[in-house]
Amino acid sequence: MYPLGDEGTTRTRMAEHTRSFWIAAQGRGEIRVETLPAASAGDVEVRTLYSGISRGTEALVFQGRVPVSEYGRMRAPFQAGSFPWPIKYGYASVGQVQRGPGDLVDRSVLVLYPHQTRYIVPAESVYVLPDAVPPGRAVLAANLETAINGLWDARPQIGDRVAVIGAGTVGCLVAWLAGRIPGCDVELVDIHPNRAAIAQAIGVRFALPETASGNADVVIHASGSAAGLELALRVAGFEATIVELSWYGDQTVPLALGEGFHSRRLTLKSSQVGSVAASQRARWDLRRRMQLALASLTDSALDALITGESDFEALPQVMAEIAAGPGVTLCHRIRY
């Protein structure tokens, strides 16, 4: 039986089907047909409008590069299957509630769910979008949550010189947030010259690695490359903190710590979105942090970070292309 609204009425629900994206083997994805499970009281059925590809993490998962030691920690909230494959993975789904508690029906919501046309989840797992946030932009919420947590870990102060190395989706969102701190001088650094237009759109300065400014008070590294991390150490000022937001999967990253690392008393600090930053943890939980991310997505300038869109049926090919060589892709949006 399935609840309809809050009137307490029910009806027998025939078996219904949905289509989902699975990583079937290393570097190979496929669309599968699944039967929707029976819903319980308090569940909602969501029809997907958009999902976003979290390029860095999903490319590593697609390529089978999640270390065995991280299989448990890297599970997505509604993941199906087990690492390395077959696996249904993703966490940036935006849709419309079709059935469930009456106050949620027809509302646009974000759910940390894999790429799938329809799904059933507990009502408490959905995040209602603020009225001023369009569903197409809300696919950035999970990446923005990562950026928020990274800045909490970095703890920039009013007037700081902030360097962000790597103008991917997370790096751009970190730079955008830091640029809203009064007096902060934010420089976004990337190897792709065309990222200058993105930097301008979000209101921060841009530099290529060879022209990056030095003596930064705070450095956030998000390029996912050893060269980017080396640059982050180089531009950091005396006793500055470098926050590492990149995740390398099973890749070993060489790092030169025999130059000025010790004499300049630098701090290299990891940041990971799975736990709320220590500075906020006493008062913030994951739900409050995600609600902050969604409420922050009212700025239309962030639409510049969505650099492509494809139909759901093309997702196996799109994921393979992004994983093989992301090029200039930032957030790639999937349309349902």
C-alpha cells in the first residue's frame, strides 16, 4: 500500500519501473531498468529533473580507482552495489515529489541519490529547494557543500589574500565564497586560460600558474594534480595554511617538503566533506550544512559553472568521455 498526501487514503500500487545508470565494469557504464520498491508510510516518490556529475570523485569511481581501504567511507548515501563494480553511484539529484506527505507533493527537492529517472526515499532524506533556487542550478549543491566545508577548515579572515589553485567546480565555488568575505583578495589559478571568463563571472581575479601571486595568507588546493599542490606550497606565505580539497583515489602524489616547507612553517591540512569541519561541528550537522548550501545558490552568476548538459540516455558515453579526459568541463548536468 502507498500513502497519498496526508489524507490517510491508500491505494494498491502496481509494479512500476525506473531507469538507472550503473558502472558495470572499469570504464564502462550502462542504463538498466529496475523495479521501484514498495513505498512505506513517510516515503516519497521523486521524478528526476536533473542530476549533476561530480567530476573528480565520479571519474575515479568510474575508473575503479577507489582504494580498498576507502570502500566503506566512500559509499554514497543511496549507493547500490559494492565497489569496485557493478555499482550505482552519485549524489546530486534534483527532482519533483510525485507522491508522499502532502506538504512535499509537487515540491522541487534535492536528494543525495545516484543518476536515476525515478526513485523512492524516506521523506527526511529530501531537501526542499528555496523558491529562489531553480532546479537546474541546484545540482551544484553537493559541490558547494564541499566548498563550504573546505573554507571552514581554511578559516580565512577579513582582508586575507586567498589563493585557490584549480578552477574546477569545487575550486570555483571556494573562490566565489571567499570573494564574498569583506576585504579578501581572491586569486583563482588554473592551467586553462578560458577559466578567466569564469573567474570574472564569479567576481574574482584569475592567474595562470606562471603568473600566480605569492605570499598568500590562505591557500586552498583543488586541482587534483601534484603540480597544483606544489604550486600551492610555493605561493603560501609565512606560516600560512594550505587546505587540500583534492582527492586522489589510489594515486600516489609526490611532494617536495625539503625546500621552504619547514623554514616558512607551513601547515598542510586535509579537508573532506564526510565530516563537518571541526570548527563548526559542535553546532552544525550535515543537514544544516546542506541547507546552507542550497540557500546560497540564489546567485545567477553560478550558472557559469554548468558548462554542459546531456540527456540521461547519453550518460554512459558522457561519463566515459569525462573520466578519460575532463578537458574544460566544470559541472556537467544531466537532463531527464
